Amino acid sequence: MLEDMDFIKSCDVPGPTKEAIRAIILYKSDVKYSDNVVDVGCGTGGITCEFAQRAKNVTSIDINPEAIEITRKNLEKFGLEENVTLICDDGVKALNDIDNIDIAIIGGSGSKLENIIELIDSKLNSKGRIIITAILVDTKVEAVNKLKELNYNPKIMEVNISKGRVLDRGIMMMSENPIAIISAKKRRLMGDYKNG
Ligand code: SAH
């Protein structure tokens, strides 16, 4: 895992998603070296950089040009730019031209979450995985409801991480903001079962 403090940051771009959260996303995604990954709302590239090390290729999208620039710098810093494509555009527009997705991470969507989930669903391979990180309660509800509507069986976990600050007289635990990780797997079609 990369360390939070090693990422280049910007006050105009949120992220990186904290290390412990990135670790949970990685294990929930069950990423393999043959996977095509999409990171919608890549921010500083926190998640992009982790998947770049473990997947076949990563397509990272952000509507904010500064986010794309910071992601590029972080990829260069860690020597991970080889299998990553960066797209500066709205997730909805960019996804129209992307197919064959094994894993989709949605870390930012503005007011377009439902649209983005629908598009990803239509491009997701059988057994593909969708993972959404959400800080707002409203986003959590919207994500779960949309996935249910599309016949997924979404799982949601709320993660509260506290890290210790070691002081002279003891250890003070400092909490980070809670974040929900919503994950879902594409269901196999009946035909897939018949064909093994
Ligand atoms: N996971 C990232 C942080 C994501 S912050 C990291 O580890 O650094 C959310 C990002 O989503 C922001 O950079 C924002 O610009 C982007 N975003 C919001 N709405 C978007 C949309 N409709 N299309 C593409 N990107 C979007």
C-alpha cells in the first residue's frame, strides 16, 4: 500500500482517499491482473494509483482539470503511469466511450450518480464489481436504491477509522471522517449458469 503522506495534494482537489479505506476497496473489488478498472472522480489519484499496481489497466476520469493534473503527477511520482488512461470530462460523457469494465469505482459524481451507475451497469462484464464511496448520507441512500433498482444486491459498510497520535503521556486516538463503502457484484445471467 502507498502511504497517505506520500501523495501530492492540492487544496482544490479532495483526496487521497485514506489508506485504510483504499485497502478495504481493494479487497472488496477482488482485483486481478486481468481486470479493466474505471475510477470515476479520481481526485488526487489515491485509488487510481493502488489499482494501477494490481490491474491490467485503469481509466481515470475527473471533471476537474486540476484533479487530472494531480493524478498524473502522483502516477509519475510512483512510476505507475504505464497502464493508466486519464480523461478530463464528466463521468457520464466519458463512460459513453468505455466498454468492457471489470471493476468500476465511483469516488465522485456530483449530481449524476444515478446516471453514472446506469451507464456502468450497461458496460460492466458479467461478474463485474461496482464500488461507491460516499460521505453524504443522501449519496449512500441514492447509491443503494439505484443498485437495487438495477437488480444488484448491494452491501454497505460504514467505516470509522481512528489513528493514534503518540504523545509523551500516552496515545491520543484521532478519528477520521466516517465514509461508507457500497459494493455490488453483477449477477450472472441464467445462460451463464447453464454454460458453467
Ligand atoms: N478517490 C479520490 C478522491 C475523489 S474526490 C482520491 O483518492 O483522491 C471526488 C472527485 O470527483 C473530485 O475530484 C470531483 O472533481 C470529481 N467529480 C465530481 N463529479 C464528477 C463527475 N460528474 N464526473 C467526473 N468527476 C466528477
